[in-house]
Amino acid sequence: MVTKCEVCTLLEKKYKCPTCNILYCSVACFKTHIDNCIPSVKSTEDPHVESSSTSGVHKFQTAETVPVDQLQLLRKSEALKELLRNPHLQEFLKTIDSSENPPRLMRKAMQEPLFIEFVDECLKVIEPTGIQLTDEQVLAAIQEDIENQE
């Protein structure tokens, strides 16, 4: 069986990212990937390997911080991968990430059906048995967080 590129999903993989081990086929796919590259979590079964809790992945933990092992589940979600193939969503996420004031852009983001679908899919993976909130409840919670940050 041929293993496909995890970025474009069209061509056969040729390379592996040294940071996160994602498989890719070309320089173009690597450049697309590297902006959103997340270091892979090293196995804690090996006593010589640093654990994720001390590896600096979460510099500023809060009560809402999602554990690294749960975040790694996002990478396995086919529905999430499909959503992330959408160029509009990719640009939207890049804009939010590179913004000087991401909370302000989140207000706009939560009015975009595609972004809400993305957030819902992330939540399904992170908290599969979690409480199902309506879009209005999610928007109200984000609005409250934004107001608390400002």
C-alpha cells in the first residue's frame, strides 16, 4: 500500500518532518505544513525520553489547558483533516494565529459557519463525551473570555 502525503493527500510521501514526523511529498507541502507544525510528543515509556509535562509544550498552563495526549488525538481525526483541506479555513486560521489581537478576530471567527464546524470537530475529538453546546453558548463563552482578557 502506498502511503500518501499527509499535507496534500494526493501524492506518495517521500519525506518526514523532523519536528513532528508528519509525512510529506515535496518542498511545497513542507512549506505549507511548517507554519502549523507541532512537535510530536515523545513516548514516556522510554525512561530516557523527557515526559511531555516537562518538555515545555505548555508554557502557561491554566485550568482549561488540554493535555498533550488529547491534543495528539486531533491529528488522527479524518473529519478534522478534511475540514483543514479547505483553503478558506486555512487562511482564516493563519490570519487569527498571526494577528496582534487574536481575541478580537475570534468574534468574527465565531460568525463563520466553517470555523464553527472546525471548532465543533475539535471539541468532539478532545471531549467526545463532553456537553454539547449550541453555537450561541459557545459564542457567549468566547465573548466572556475576550472581555476578561481585555
